[in-house]
Amino acid sequence: MSAKKEPSVLQGFKAFLMRGNVIDLAVAVVIGAAFTNIVNALVKGIINPLVGAIGTQNLDNYSTCLSTSCHGTHGIQLMWGSVLGAALSFLITATVVYFMMVLPMSKYLARQAARKAAREGAKEVVEVSELEVLKEIRDALVAQRGTGHDDH
């Protein structure tokens, strides 16, 4: 009875690293980090000044005190401005990512799929027409045999 040798931890780790999805994930993280700089610059350079023209650029200063007095670290202070700022930053980031990356990529992929479908459809039409021609030839040969064109 032969016992199967279990792969070592290092062999398993090497196999894990060599899988394509790990590499794809690493590339996505690096691209995401680089894209974050673009989004942050867009938010800091364009969006925040536009928001600042209406109100304030720094929402962190907005808070509500639940205690009788809030001075420094004393008292219970709700920093709702920070939460609002983070939520706005997320929405702005999601909007920029959608309109700069997701929408153009989905349109590109839809065009590619339409081109592929058109090529497949044209190929199918050619195959169907060839099949129809072969059927007609077969029918003509059968009809010829049936009319007494036998050489015997």
C-alpha cells in the first residue's frame, strides 16, 4: 500500500502565488493605489473648492456636543462633520471611478461583444448557405436518378 505524499507548505504557498488570480489581484491593488492619487487630486483640486464656494472645505469642524460642555477631550462630542465628509469623499470617488473607468470599459466590452456576435452571425450565415447549397445539390442528384438517367 503506497502512501501519497502531501505537498509541503512551501509548495502549496508557491502554487498559491503562481495562480493567475493572485497576480491579477496584486495588479489591481497597485493600479487602485495609483488611481487613488488621481482621485484625491481631483477631489482636493476641483471638488473641494467648488464645495467650499458654497459652504466649507473642511467638514471636520462640524460636531454636536451631547454633554453640558465640550472642551478639548472633556464631554461627549459627535463628530458628524467627519462622517459626512467621509461619505461625500466616498460618493465623489465612486462617481469618478464609475464615469472614468467602469462606464467606458463596459461600453468598450459591449462593442467588442457586438463585433464578435456580428462575426459569429456572418460565419453562421455562410455555413447555413453552404448547407442549403449542398442540400440543393443532393436533391438535384436524387431527382436526376429518379428520372431514369441510369447508365445500366
